[in-house]
Amino acid sequence: MWDIFLQTLPFFMLIALGYGSGLTKFFTPEATAYLTKFVFYFALSAMLFRFSANLSLAEILDWQFVLAYLSATTVIYLLAVAVARRRGLPMTEAAVEGQCAVIGNVGFLGIPMLVLLLGEGAVGPVMMVLAVDLIVFGSLIVILITGSRDGRMSPRVLWTVTVGLIKNPMIVSISLGLLVSANTIPVPVPVNEFLTLLGAAATPGALFAIGASLATKSAERVAVAGWLSFCKLILHPAAVAFAALMLFDVDPYTAGVMIAAAALPVAGNVYILAQHYGVAPTRVSAAILISTAASVVTVSLVIAWVTSF
């Protein structure tokens, strides 16, 4: 456990460095926004394209894996939504809380950290988790919020979801990489070196940006944020572990990667959606802040456990 903690510590030290820079205003919110845009559209996209271009769809598309992750995640999502509705919240807020309970920071934190800690074999499973999060649950929150406000489903809602997926650089870069791989198109050496160089900026840039953005978050409504953090850091990986190891035939190593990905703290893009739609952004920011702080310990514990099998 101590060895794993020491291995994860540098990642969280980078987050802490970004947090300190944002808290002291050395790194302004505007600077953080531009750094996030660089990582999201360029560095992380280059990393994902290079990874996926060296994989085949057959290597990463495991339906047992998808069903295990999707079913477990849906259970925790429905639990969080049900608890929110029980408290008398409208469906829009319940949908946002459901998103907090299951959507982890796979893109900015999971890909760089889990690949380094669990090995290159983690690339495919982590990308599958990312794809399910973006395609299924990223679409679901838009449908629930927009549909609840309109009072019905409409072609406009489906069009919004479709455009959002098409414009997401992570989906685009993974799809293009798999397309290159499927057609056995060789990546020229200078291009591959360019992608390697640009992708190398994803890890430090993403972690620093996470920290800097956390400096602008508040910890209001701590009780609710604590419940959502508990869902994300404890209940979600526990449900995924049960599904992968007990209900579905998932390879132990792949199951371990899936469980570790499920243990990641609440993703920053949940806050972006909450702010965009004007639905409980303060509550989401508190959940991100608390879950990220607590994950220094919980993620180390989960990774130490999954590496044992």
C-alpha cells in the first residue's frame, strides 16, 4: 500500500501545485481555461490518437467488459438519482447528482496515471470506460435536463446530443486512431514523434489544470457533496468490482483497470455541464473538491488492491 501511495503521490503533487498557483492567483482563471483548452484539444487528443492508432477495435471491444461497467454504473447512477428525488429535487438536479456519482476524471487523471501505474495494457480498458462515460452518460444528462425543461423529447434534444459527441475531441481522436489502425495505415515516423512529444504534455498539463481549477471551487453544501463523493469513490468502484468479478466474465487484469478507473474522483466536465445548464454548479464544484482531496487516499487503496490480482 505504501509503495502504491508513493507512486500516486507525484500525480497529486502536480494537482496541489496547480491548486496553489490558482489559489494565489499566480495562475488566473483565464490562464487555467486556456491551459485546459490546450490539454483537451491538443495534448490529450494527441495521446489518445497515438494510443488508439496502435490498437485494434477487436483488442479493446470486450462486450463482457462493457456490460459489467455499464450495469454497475447504471445502478449507482439510479441510486444517486433516487436519493435526490427523495429529497424533493427536480429531475434536472437529480440528473446532475447522478452524474457526479459515476463520472470520474478518466480523461485528465485516469489515462495518464493508470497507464503509468498499471502498464500499457491499461490503455484499451481505460479508453472503453471513457467511451461509455462520454457516449452513454454524457448523452443521458443532456437528454434528462433538456427533456425535463421542454417537458418532452424532441429532435432538437437528439441533435444537441449528436453534435456534442461529434465535437468532443476525445471521441474524435479515439475514433480516428481506431480508423487508422483498422485500415493498417502506417503513421510516418515524424508524425509519430510529433504525437509523442505533444501527448507528453497531457499528463503534467492536465494535472496542473485540475488543481488550478479546483482553486476556484467552493465547498458549500458539504453534506450533499460528501454523499456524492462517497458514491463516486466507494460505491461506484465497489459495484464495478462486484459486476466484473462476480457477474460477468471479465479478465482479472482488465477488471482491475476498470475498478481503478471507477475509483477516480468526480470529473471536471460535470461542472462544465452544470454551469452551462445552470443546474447546481456550486454543489458539483464541492463534490469535485472533496472527492479529489479524498482520492489521494482512496485511489491508492484501490490500486493497491487491484494490483494484488
